Amino acid sequence: MFDGRIYRAAFVPLLLVLVVAGFSLSGSAPPLRSTLAPDAFDGARAFAELQTLARRFPDRRPASAGDRRFASYVAQSLRALGGSAGGGFQVSTSEVSAQTIDGEQTLENVIATRPGSTGLAPIAIIAHRDAAAPGSSAELSGTAALIELARVFAHSETRRSIVIVSTSGGSGGYGGAASFAGGLSTPLDAAIVLGDVAGQVARRPFVLPFSASGAAAPAALTNTLSSAISQEAGIEAGTPSAGSSLAHLAFPLATGEESPIQAAGVPAALLQVSGERGPSPGESVSQARLESFGRAALSAVYALDEGPEIPAGAGTGVSFGRKTLPGWAVRLLALALMLPVLVTCVDALARLRRRREPVLRWVLWTLTCALPSLSCALFAILLGLLGIVAAPAGALSSASLSADPSARGAAVATAFVLALATLCWPALLRRLSLPARPSEDGAGLGPMLVLLAVALLTWLVNPFASLLFIPALHLWLIACSPQLRRGALSYVAILAGLFGLALLLLAYVHELGLGPGGLAESAVLLLAGGQVGLFGALIWSVAIGCLLAVLMLSRARLPIGSGGQEEWMKISTRGPLTYAGPGSLGGTESALRQ
């Protein structure tokens, strides 16, 4: 059914694409530097502030009474630094209704602005006040550093205006940060988001550029922050691995308050000691670490203030060390990798149509294999729409999941719906007059055509996500081909085809500290919170359906004379290699007489 010669020949364009991709690799932007020393950041004073805040505001659930008292305290502290006429800050507050870990709540932002000496675009420093669990001193350290940085800038002169922002909703949903970014009247040059800057546990990278939009912060900003950390803390900030970068670009997830800010077109990056996973509620804090990372943030602000404008637009390339492969090259490479499977499947379709095989029947059969997983996804989406599960963006780390008891119940209910839909699937096939198991040669082409369509649709929307389907497209040809289907070999090919999905899951499991249960809960929350969306749920459900179809196909033993391997090997064309009758060598009696 699948012609190996056509498959191999279709790899020729890939050689040219690899050459083009190699020449498209570009170097990373150099970091901005400042001649000013960040010694004005007083680590001892900032740590004393952190201890005071931890005692006065232990319970800081978003929009709670403690969170509101905390907002008033921050506003009073910033007003005490003096008005803008005397070199201090002009302080204002704003409210926004947004989705949080406790459902829809009214959040309060505190915004303080100190004018610069020029009209250049301002620099924003942002930290959230709230926390899912009581205490959470490490998560509180961002606000302590924010107040200390405000004290420094209240008594210093900068070229750019400095905007200090204390938000709520950072424990999930990022409603405060989204409201601030959406209400900007003046474009920002850059935004530095302070997370955990005092925790004892360090996880690289310390600078997180990712967002839920699938783009990353400009390298000029991230390299400036990383260089400042290296200089002030004496340790390397680390960079996201190629696998982590590809996972975030292929399946974007909100990692912090930098995500909605980037979505508003502002270059933003998160500075956090504990990496993407974030600190645990009971994690201890260090004065030395608060001082070093606070000074790193101050040094980065100085460098941004003295340097040129950060280039607009976020990056969409994959980083390989100091080199970056741009997004357009990834799109071209993904299409070249899908081309051999596309050409092979089109040729197989033409062959089967000439033999009058019912290919459409097996395409429909493959699509019905997606119905159990699609029912499961729609149920999770319904839980979010009805408000049964509060599923804000970003509530996916192990710490946030442990603070949300509804996530586990939603995962159990969704698993029950999946089991029920699977049990009802054979009855649906009988109503549609479709076989429960593959029984013809054309059954192998059905899953490949559907999977190829899924990969091409994904490629149009997100070329990075389409790379996840590349191993399956090539290796599942073995399980779907009558000539190559060999029991154990088919199963090995099916498992190897899941390499892209496995890489994605392992990257997020490692970054977010999730176990098997946390992974299932996160999947339900992504659906309920709308981060995956209906189109994404449909795409992934159909892809899972293709996997189930290929698994059933690998177990099938097609009978002789029913389109199986023996049927396929029968001679159906005439030519030098397939016909050995009289005249095949030109020695017939009629030819000799002539």
C-alpha cells in the first residue's frame, strides 16, 4: 500500500531546507550594562520588611480581607516616600473583576509612578501580593523587594519613568497584571516581574521569558537580567533548554504575570529563584539571597534606563545554546518533514481508489475512535463554563494544585466520563454500521490520512506544535502498512512515535513538579479554564483517536483474500518486473518470423 521508493524520494527537499535552516541560525542579543553600582538596595532593610509583612499578612488569598489590608499597606508605604513633585511617587489604586483560584473576584492594584528626566518609554517593576497557602514567605519576597526598590528610586534620578505595580491574582489567573497591561496609556519599554527572590531552594533558569501566547521575551531583556544575576549573585542564571523552549512554544502555558503583560505587547520577563515551579508554601527565606537578587533587579533597571529601547515584538524561535532558530525556519522545516508522508499517503490513496477500496469508511472509523476522548474534553470544558471548577491560568504547579481541592474531584469525574464513553463506543459503531475492528487493507490508510490532516491543521496555527506529530507520522507507517506489520515491530514503532508528546509532558512535569495525579488534574484545569480551547481539544482528541486506531490495527490479523498482506502481494499490473509469460523477453514466434 505504501511505496517505499516514493517515500524515500520525498526526503530530497529536506536537504535543501536543512541548509537554509543552518544559515538562518542567529546569535543572541548582547546584554545591556550600566556603570552604576546597585549598592543602594539595602538587603537587611528588605529582609526586615519581609518578616514584618509575613507577620502582619499571613493569609493573602486573592481579594480576601488580608489581601485588601495588604494593598492598603503597600499604598501607604509608597505614598510615604513623597509625591512626584519632590522626587517621589504618584500613587493610585484600581479594581478589576477577574478569575482567580477562588473563582470570580474583585482584585485591587496599587500603581506608583515616578517621572523620569526624559520622555523615553517607562520601565515597570511588578510583584503580586497574594498567595494560595497561608504564610508563603518566599512568594512574599517579591513585594518586599518591590518596596525596597521603590525606596531606592524615590531618592535617585533616572532617564525613564519608573512604574511600581503591586498586583493581586498572581497565584492564578493573573487578573491584576492583565488589567494593568490592558489599561496602559503609555507604551512601556520593558517590565520586570519579581517572583520568589529570597527562597533557599534554587532552580534554574532564574529568568523566565515564556508566555501563554507562544512567544518569548526579547533576548535583550532576558540576557540583561541574566547578566545582572551573574554579576550580583555570583551564580549563572541558566537558560531554558531546547526541549523546554520547544515545549513552551508547542504548547504554551502561562508561567507567571509576565504572560498577560507580553500578551499586551510589552517585553516582560519573570525573575524567580525557584524557577518555573515556584516556591513551596513553607520554604524558608534567605537575607543574602534577597539582597543579591534585589541588587540584580536594580542593576538590570539601571541598564535598561541607560540603554536603547528594547525591540518591540517577542521572539518565537528555538534556542540552542547561544544560537536561535527563527520561527519561519521551524515552519519550513516542519513542512519538509511532513512532505514524505504526505506524498506517500496520496500515492496510497490513488492505489486503493483504483482497487475500489472503501477508504472513506476507514477515515470515519478513525474519527469515531476520537469520540471517547472528545467527550471527556467537552465534559471538562463544561465544568469550567458552569463554574463548578475554578480554573484560572497558571494554577498548574504542584503547590497551587495542593491548595485547590476541587481539581482532584474534577479529574476523577472526568475519568469516569471517559470510561463511560469508551463503554458506549462499540454501540455507536453498530448504529453507524461501522466495524469495531479493522478488517480490510484500506484500514491502514484511514488513521494516517486523519493524522496527516491533524498535523497540517496544527502547522497552519502553530508550526512548533506540528513537530510533535512528526515522529508518529513516519513511524506509524510501519504499523499501518500490510507489508511491514510485524507484531512487536508495530508496537515499538507506535511507542517511538509518541516521542514528541513524551518530550512535551516530561518538560512540564519537570518544570512544574507534577506527579501522575497532578498531570491529570492539570489537563482538566487547562480544559476547564479555556487555555486549551475547543479547537485544541478537538485536535488532541482526534490525535488520541488516531493512536487508538493504530493500536487496534496493529493487533488485527487480516484474513487471506480480504485485503491482507497476501492479497496485497498479488500481481495486479503488467510489466518487466511483474509479468513472466510469453513475450516477456521478446522471443515469441511472431517476432522471430519478422
